Amino acid sequence: MPRAIPGVMVECDASIKAIIVKIDSERHDYILEDLDETTVLIKESKLADLKEALERELQDTQTFPEDEDSD
Amino acid sequence: VVDQIRLWQIEGERMKATPGSLIRDFSTERDYRETLNYAEELGVLLWRNDQKRWFFVSRHEQIADFIAQRARAQAAKAQGRA
């Protein structure tokens, strides 16, 4: 008998999805099912948390030093 | 249903978050196909994977009724045969 699993389908870039999988791997608390390369099923109650975690993660990875200005 | 879709903009990357239900664990290809077609007719089908026999719908109530109805019909048919 088929089952219905409620959740939020998140569609995003493959690189963002990889970060979501990485965040989830710490506590396995966000992802219900990995759907495909760019799609993942998330617990509805955890969506806001995930968004925050993702913003933190993106800030951390993207604060590399600016190119030094020669001249 | 469209108003339920939430768009995120993080670091210039667009993300789409849509509430609904993943329908999975179909035992036969025929059950999968017929239920999928019904979801498509209702206009609630948003994602599918034919290999896994999984699909995602924005609303699942009518799909659940359809599945239950089919299960009842199949049980009645099996009983008739016995």
C-alpha cells in the first residue's frame, strides 16, 4: 500500500543542495528524502532552521579574503 | 496552491520551497501509473521519479482517497475470485 509522506519540497541549485546534505549530515534532522540532484524533501517544522543554517554556511564559505589590490 | 510556494533568495541563489506530500511505495507499475495519471489530471503533480515510483503532490487528500478506493476494489475482486 502506497504511503504519503508530508513535507516541503525544496528545489535549488545542485551546489546549494550539496550544502543542505552536508548540514543534514551533522544531525540528520532536516532531510526526509533525497529526491534528486536538485530536489530534496524537508521536514516542514525544520524549514526555517534550515534556511538559517544555510545562510550561516554560505556566509562562512564565501568570506574569503578579497583580492589584494596591486598598484 | 501557487501562493503556498515560497521563494528564497540566498546569496543570489534562488530556491523554491513547496509544501505537499511524497507518495511512494507502490507495489506495481500499474498502480503507480494510474495514480500518477490521476495526480496529473488533478493538477497537483509537481515532481516524479519513475524508476523509484515516487511522486510529489501539492495536495494529497484526493490521492489518498483514490489509493484507498483502488485497494478496496482490488480486495473485492480478490474475494470474488476465492
